[in-house]
Amino acid sequence: MTTTRFRVGKMDCAAEEQLVRMRLDAVAGIRRVDIDLANRTVAVDHDGTVGEIAAALDSLDLDSTPLDEGNALDPVSPTDPQRERRALLLALAINAAFFFGEFVAGVFARSLGLIADALDMGADASVYALSLFAVGRSATRKRRLAAASGYLQLGLAIVGLAAVVRRFIGDVEPPDVSTMIVMSLLALAGNIATIVVLHRVRSSEAHIQASWIFTANDIKVNLLVIAAAAAVAATDSAAPDLIVGAVIFVIVANGARRILAISRA
């Protein structure tokens, strides 16, 4: 057995870590996967050559590069499956709650930026749900679950982009700035809580890894909506909200593409 380490440069959040784990789960000969989200590295204990593992990571388009091969990873205490399941359930609950909360707030505030951010949280929730529901199921069932989630997210992202175009063409009233800022700050807190929950389960230490300190994709999205709210207030125009909404819908569509890559594994 050997260990190959990869740098995955665009693995920026806990949901993308789950995507990596699900994708590698389909590769034969892998004994163990150890992911350091803070440093964006993946270490894989495996039999045989590294080509299939590298191809699996490349299919997610997260900028993966093999670093080195060496001896197998040091043994560690196995993760408590029930504890890990509870952590994933809590992450799912946090993201699902903010999906519904932000979506409703976005509708009432007339903000496509908030609606797009809600969809981004919903996309993360679907990743955690896939991680939970795929356990113990057949490979075919896993692929169907992933495909259904990917196509749903892609469809919603396309509908969102169409709404952006429609509002750009029409003369729309600027969204409510206060609601945008308050909900984005709450979503930011929810994203940080998710990362903390998922990383506490990996160690008995009560540490919070540096992964939540650097700006992850989800946190960038929250900050984009806050910036859009400030620009709306400064310009009295809906254009900043529409631009940010379009950017986030594209991010969600790209995430859906990665999930569809898993479904084709």
C-alpha cells in the first residue's frame, strides 16, 4: 500500500470536501482518505497505480495536482460513525434552514442576490444529504441520487439566470438593503458554524481548524451579497443585486456540474 498526496487548489469549503469524498468512494483500491481542508490537501492510501485516483479528482475540476507518494498514512482512531452522522445531519439542518429563510427573505426583499445565496445554501444541503443517504446504498442508487440533485440544482440555476435577464430588461425597483445585509450576516454565521461542526467531529480536540479563518466559497458568496447591498444603497439601482445574483447562480451551476460528474463515476 502507498499513500499519494494531492493538492486540491479549489477545494474551498466543507461541501466541496464532501464532493471529493463521494467521488473517491467510487474508486476501487482506496483504503483511506485523509483530507486537510485548511491546506487544501488530500492524502489517499491505495493499492495499485495513482492514475484512476488522479482522474477521479480531475473530473471535479477543483485544480488537483499530485504532490508525492510515500508510505501509508499513520494509523488513527476510527471516526465514530454515529458522531459523524450527527455532524452531517446538523450541517444539513443549518444549510436547509438558511435555504428556506434566505429564499423567503429574498422574495419579500425583491433581491435575486439573496435568492441566489439561498440556492447556494440549498446546494450545500443537498451535498450533505447525499453524503448521508448514500451510505450503505448500491453504486447505482448513489449515482441516481447524485444525478437527481445535480439536475435539480442546474435547473434552478438556469431559472435564476433567466430571472436576472428578465429583470435587467425591465425596470425593477431596488431591493430592500436592510434585509439583504441582515440575512447575509446570519448566513455567514451559519456557514462558519457548519465548518466548525464538521471539523470537530474529526478529532477529540476542541479545536477549530484554520479552514474557517480563510475565506471559503460560501463566505465569499455572503460577502458578495453584502457588497451588493451596499452598492444598491449607494446607487439606488437594482443592477448590483442582479449582477451578484448572476454570479452566484453561475457558481451553483458549476457545483451542479461537479455533482453530475460524481453521478457518472
